[in-house]
Amino acid sequence: MLVRNLLRKYGQEIGAVLSSIGVDALAEANVFFVDSGHAQALDAADGEHGNRWSQPFATLNYAVSRCTASQGDIILLAPGHAETIDDLGTASGTTTDEAVIDKIGVTIIGIGNGTLKPTFTVGSTAGADVSGSINITAANVRIKNIRVISGLANLTAGITVGTAANGTIIEDCEIRDGNSAILEMVIGISVAANADDIVIRNCNFSTVPSGGCANAIVFAGGCDRAIIEGNTAYGTYSAGVMLASTAASLECIIKDNIFVNEGAVALALHASSTGILSGNFFGGTTSMAEALSGETLMWCFENYISGAAAASGVINPAVDSEL
């Protein structure tokens, strides 16, 4: 249903809802409703389903297929909505065990707190593919307030951001393993090389200490102007909480994060990366030197690093000697 029609029908009520979740909706944008737990949920292009909470779509994948690119369309996921993603799809549509975000400028908002936060379990059946993932392939997509949980051993990634997905925003999300060393998520968010202007904000990553996870966030190559802000991560990440050392990423902002890795590296950057590194807390149990690397060309402001539990961190890199 068009936003202008929703406003006409529900007036300030729907406007207040959209405003409360940080959405400035265009009048011509569509709003689609998704709720797997509703008795009337159906993925059907019948003009009725998807337009209201009383007759929602059943899956995100289908809702995306009904969106129009670059129109500012919005998808609302109901409290308690749940899906299982078993494959790395290539296009949105009627396939129920995929989630492909392939329409430019779509905003996906999960409604609900705690265990009612919309949840995507990636891999949970015998036929599941370890490369299954929420797959973002279009630019300027925004995903807010969902949970992504591994239901499979050695799951490749929870969320995959493709090369063409410039401007992706992922915020207020929970990304973790399946509460088991067996159901590990190898990478939380995997960002392809040259996917620029990515924002990962206020997300929570976790893995059990004995799990087989490699990274919470990976940049496969240079990703310029990325903003990594306000995230927390804790667990054992064998290759580092955030790994962005393959190629230089320019003009990046990494601020106000808390990354603690029982497996040593908290943040690894490429030595030619540039930007701002400010107000972060990094912990790595091997040594302070290994907790942070590659910050050579970054402007650094009051980052604290600890190399052991039960010990307060110190400012690292060292305070500017010219002060």
C-alpha cells in the first residue's frame, strides 16, 4: 500500500510508527507487511496480501520481489516473525528458504524487542547449504532490528553484502551462532571488495568461546568510506573480530565499538587504510599488540586496548609526543 494511502487511512498513527523507527517515507513509496505467524499470511500477488497486518506476506523474499527499485519502499517485519534461510539465492521471489535483497533503496524494519525481534535462522535442515545467507545484492538497502542466527555447522556467513550493494546500512541487529560450538557462524557480515559507503551500526555479534567462528565482520577487499560505529562483539574469532586487512579502505570511520576476542585479534586493518579510529575499546587475550593492527595511516583518538581479562585497557596507539 502506498504511504500516502496509509496516511490518508490511518493519519497520524502510521506516521508516528514510521517516525519512531527512523523512516522518512516518500508518499509514493509502498509499505509491505510480513508476519510468518499470522493465520492469513500468504505470498500472493492478489492485491490484498502484504498491504496490512491482517493479511501479511509470509516471507521477506516475496515482499522484496513486490518492491519497486529506487522508490523508497518499506518492508515491516512483525514481532515474532521467523524464517529459515537454507540457500544463497540470486533473486527475490517465491522461494521460501531464501532472502535476496535485490531492489535498490529498500528499507527493511524489524518490529519487536528481545525474543520478539524478527529472527532469521540460517541453515537448519538436512538440505541446507553452508553458503546460505541473507544476500544483499542491490545498492542503498537498509536493514534494521533483526536477529540472524546460525542453525548449521560452519555456516559461511549470516549476511552477505555484494559488490553492487554500495550504501548498505545494517543497524541494531543481533548476529550470532546457534548457542553452540557446533552451530557456528564462520563470518557474521561478509562485505565484498569495492562495496563502498557501507554502514554497520549498533549491532551485537557473539559466539561461544569454544566455537569455530572466524570473524564478526570481514571486508574482502577495499571498501571506501565505510562507517563502523557503536557495535559490540565478544567471543572467540580465529581470524579477528573485524578483518579489513586484505586491501586498503580509504576515508573510513571506525568509532565507539567494543570488540573483545578470546582468540587475539580485535581489529586488523590494511597498513594503507585511511580515516578515523576513535573511542574504541579493543581486547585480545594474546597481547595488546595483536589486538589492533594496520592503523598506521589512521587518525587515532583515545582508543583503549587490553591484552588480558581483569585488566583495564590503556590508550593505544601511544599518545602523540608533540602534545
